[in-house]
Amino acid sequence: MFKYLFDEIKKMEGNVLALGIDDKLINVLKKNKKVNAYEISKSERISIFQKKRRKLESNGKSINIKKLHNYFKKDSINYIICDYEQIMKHYKYVFKDSIYLSKGIIFFYVTSDIDTDYLLKYKRYNSKISIKEYDNTKLIIIDNSNAHSTKFKNIMYLISDTFNNLLDFISNIIVG
């Protein structure tokens, strides 16, 4: 899996946002001269997406996502590379913000047996999803080139997802 990601990183050009990825991948990103890499590493204190403010935090400093988008202006972020385990708590907000931030490709990699079915909800935004499975890891590649969303659509999806999660929680309590 990492070999495939290494090859993809070597081909990348443009802006890359790396969220909670391994040091090996960060080193490969730094070696690629065609890439402007913006990283929030796994080793630092990390709370990627907060519920209310939707901000990135690294080393105690907060970065507003709208300001990040304005910083890139029309260039936007071409690629996002995420460790799914790092962002799992705030997945609802990650989807909404990743559609807003990137019109390129998003790479999620999973190194353990975690349920990744929620990532298939990117299809709501007309994104193309491909899943590559390796020995004990998964690489989920999401192409956002045709994705589009509105604030109303995002709010409706957030409400429906919260309602579905609540129903799942109640049914687990009743059954379990």
C-alpha cells in the first residue's frame, strides 16, 4: 500500500494537505520539488476537525479552514492525504470540508480493521471512489473533480447522518 502511495506522491504536482500521515510519507512529500506540502503530522498533538469551529489544530495553533481555502485562492488544494484512524472521530466534518477544500484527489489509508463504509457516502457529491486492498490495509481513493455541494445540501446531509447515527445507537442499546 505504501509503495503505491509513494509512487503517487512522486507523480503529484501542486498543493498537498497531509493530515496525520506517517513520517515516511512526509519525507517522500518533502523530496518532491513539484509539491507544496502542508502537513499536520501524527507525532504532534492533533485534533484535526473540531465539531463547532471546524478548525485544524497543530502544536496548539488553530487554522481556520475558510482562511486556508482563501490562502490557496483559485489554486485550491490538489491532493489530500489522510490517515483515516486520525480523523475518524470527526468524519462528518471532514467530508464536508474536504469537498470544499479540494477539487482533486483524496487518499484515505486505513491500517487496521475499521469500518470504512462511511467513506462511500462521498458518492452523494458525485465523487468517484475506488478501493484498493492490500494485506491488512486499505487505500481509498476519492476523485472530487466532478464533486459539487451547497450549504443547504451539506446541512441536510449532516442532519440525516446524525439522525441515522442516533437510530443506530438506540438500536444497539436495545439489541445489546
